[in-house]
Amino acid sequence: MADMQNIRTGRLCTFALHAHLVFVTKYRHKVFTDAHLKRMEEIMRAVCTDFECELADFNGENNHVHLLVNFPPKVALSKLVNSLKGVSSRRLRQEYPELVRHYWRAQRLWSGSYFAGSAGGAPLSIVRQYIEQQNRPL
């Protein structure tokens, strides 16, 4: 199970939902510097706050970024991803003109695809074992 400090509560539910997200630049171009990544983290934290999510961790390399997001069950992950990619692409291209020359035709910073994986909690084998060991009434 998740640590007690990572468990959040809503009006009718208790939850600990984490997603590992990976976004890759369009055409896998190597365009990010440390300054780009620092600004991108600020932008993505603001977007997460708007969605009542928490950006638990962020890091990246010159052509992709990794995010660990803690989100409530009312948030559709696909909508969060769409907003994260759209807002960060628009703002970074506005603030860093050197990024625009790599994407002058596409007008996009990110590839259309992304990776999303569930994270945290017990491994599936432990969860299966726990469910199998329940005392089912006869």
C-alpha cells in the first residue's frame, strides 16, 4: 500500500493515484537545455495546480521529459496530458525563439504520442495474492 502521507482524500473517496508520464519532442530533436527544463518544470507545476494535481517529480534530457504526477480520480489523465503538452509547447515556443526554428512547419514541440504508466502501490503479484486470500463467505 502507499505511504500514509501520499494518501489524499476527497469528499467521497480516499486515493493515492500516481502516473509516470513521458513526453518526447517532435522528430526526437535534441533541443532542450537546462534553462528550458527549469522553465518547463515551472509551467507544468502550474498546469498541475490548475487540475488539482501535484507534480511530485520532474526531470528530462535534451529530447524528452519524465513526470511523476499525483492526481485525483476526477481528473481524466488524457485531459491532463493534453493540457501539459499544449501549454508547455505554446509557452516555451513563445519564450525561447530558438525552439521555433526546429518546428517552423509543425508548430508543435511534442510528438503526438506519450507514455503513461501507473506508479506506486504494491506490485501486481502482491495485490493478486491479497485478493485471493480474502475470506469469502459461503
